[in-house]
Amino acid sequence: MAKSKKKPAAQADDTPNPLPKAPETAETEVSPLIGTLNETSLHAALKKYIEPDESCHEIRLCGSVADIYSERYGVVEVQTKGLYRLKNKLERFLPEHPVQVIYPAAVEKHVFWIDPKNGELSGGRRSPGRASRFTLWRELPGLEDYLGRPGFSLTIMLLAWDEYKLLDGYGPDRKRRCSRVDRVLKGIVEECTVCEPADLFQLIPEGLVEGFTSKDFAKAAHIRPDAAQNALRILHNHRFVARIGRDKRGYRYKIMEGVPKT
């Protein structure tokens, strides 16, 4: 699918300025301080990348606390999961300030293990999971109602990071239901932003033929079936896809005319 048109930069009281463009490999200087901070090293590094001036971090505003607030960007909130939890903050911030929500996802992740008995570090294996812009469908339903609202934008940042876990879980290897203690940013690979419903076009994968199902969508986008169902519900609500029938596999869809194609 062709990418949707990007909105031009607006004034600070309307739409937030775009984030700094991500280089192909944006290395950071954050050291892996395991378990010593209330926020993860990943969260702290992203705030520093977006706004190097730390006086703009953790700002009390509108009866809440913003991860970042500056005249350049407005409010920026970094949330690794559960985007729906930001609704209360958005209701406080948006009437007064533009808000950019940043959703980090791992396109490359290496997992390290820490033995709590002696502090020994092991592992470093690359995790098989690989995020893409389509991963945004996992969390988008939580903030769907804000698409098109003045000042709102949602960006998925595709990152490389190292993850540190304690060997304090169950099973012979002590890895089941273990504790994750930190994530350390290694690089910023790509960004994808949606502000309004038209931007959802860039979240429709290529290769879908008329009569496709949610299972076909999930396969084309490399996402879980429940995320594909979320995607098609939202796309159907905004009339970007139409239901053209139903069989034992579920609804069958087609992409509506006028949706950009590659």
C-alpha cells in the first residue's frame, strides 16, 4: 500500500512538530543500569533522543505529568504497552496542547539473563519476534477515538534493544514467568505516524486480493489473528474495507476503491 500523505508542520498550539528523523542506526550512550531506575533505560533514552534538554522532562501540566513538554513538540508521551491507559492524560492535555504518543516496538531484540544469586550475566540470543509498522494494530484500538482529533498523533518507533531478565522464574531453567528488569536502547530503525483516519492506509499490507479474510490479513501483515481482527474492524468502521460475504472462515473483505495501491 502507498503511504498516506503527511500533514504539514503546524504551530505549537495546533499540531506537534515532527520528531527528529531517525537515522538507520541511532546508537545511544545509555548504560545498562539494571534495576536502579523507576523507568527503564529504554524509556529514558527515548526521552533524551526526542528532547535532549532534560529540563523539559517530567513536567507537571494540566493536573498531570507529561513525559516531555516543550514549545517545539508540545506534549510527548512514551508508552510501551497499554496505550488505552493514556486516555485520562489525553483528555487533560489535548484541549490545551498538541500530544504525540510514542509506542516503541522491537524490530530486533537480544535477551540477556541475570542470575540473582551471583549476578552472572548470560545469554544474548536474538529473539525471533520482529515488529513492523503493522504491529501498531495491536494497540491502536485503545486510542482509535482520537484519530483526527486536533493536535493528536501516534507514532510507532521500530527499535533495536537489549532486554535483561532475572533467572527467578519457574521450571528447570528458571525462565518461566521471570522478572524483566530493564531494556536498553541500541538503535532507532524506523518511524510510522498516524494522525487521522486517512493515515491508516499505510497500515494495510500488500498482496491482499478481493475476498480476503482476517487470517489472510494477519498472514500478510505478520501479526496475530486478534490484531488482524482489530485492524479490519477499524478499517471497516472508517469504510476503507467492505464486507462482501461470510463463510465458515468468517467475513470476507475487499479494499474500497480510492484506497492507494502499490
